[in-house]
Amino acid sequence: MLGQKFDANALYNRIVHYYIDKKSYSKEKANAIAQTIVAREMQRRICKNMKCKHSMDDHVRAQETCLVLDCNCRHFVR
Ligand SMILES: [Zn+2]
Ligand SMILES: [Zn+2]
């Protein structure tokens, strides 16, 4: 997983399949759970620097300088 770009859709689909196939949840319930988990995961991957707010993927090695043009963030804030 390290160094790989975060794919929200892939994660979403994996969670839905997991709950439907392995836990026998209804499609609606599995979708609701996937939405909650993916939203939390996205939030976790956003820089908390108010002037940045870019994703972890925009930061060098997910924690150093932000690569977005005209953003001065130098360190990913969790
Ligand atoms: Zn930034
Ligand atoms: Zn940042």
C-alpha cells in the first residue's frame, strides 16, 4: 500500500463486496458503510494546514513539501 496513490473508488468497491459477500449485508447497508469509511479515509488524507488542504498524494512522500503550484505548505499536517 505504501507509495500507492489512494483510489477511493477501488476502496469503496472492496468494502461493498466485503460486506455483501462475506457478511451477507444488504446492498443498501453495505453502501452506507462504504460511504462512511471512504469519507473518513479521505478526511484522513487531507492536509490540515488551512492554507493547503491538499491531499496526501500532493505531498512529497505523503508528508513533506506540497507539490501543488503556488501552495507554500512545507509539511503535511495530520
Ligand atoms: Zn498544498
Ligand atoms: Zn499541506
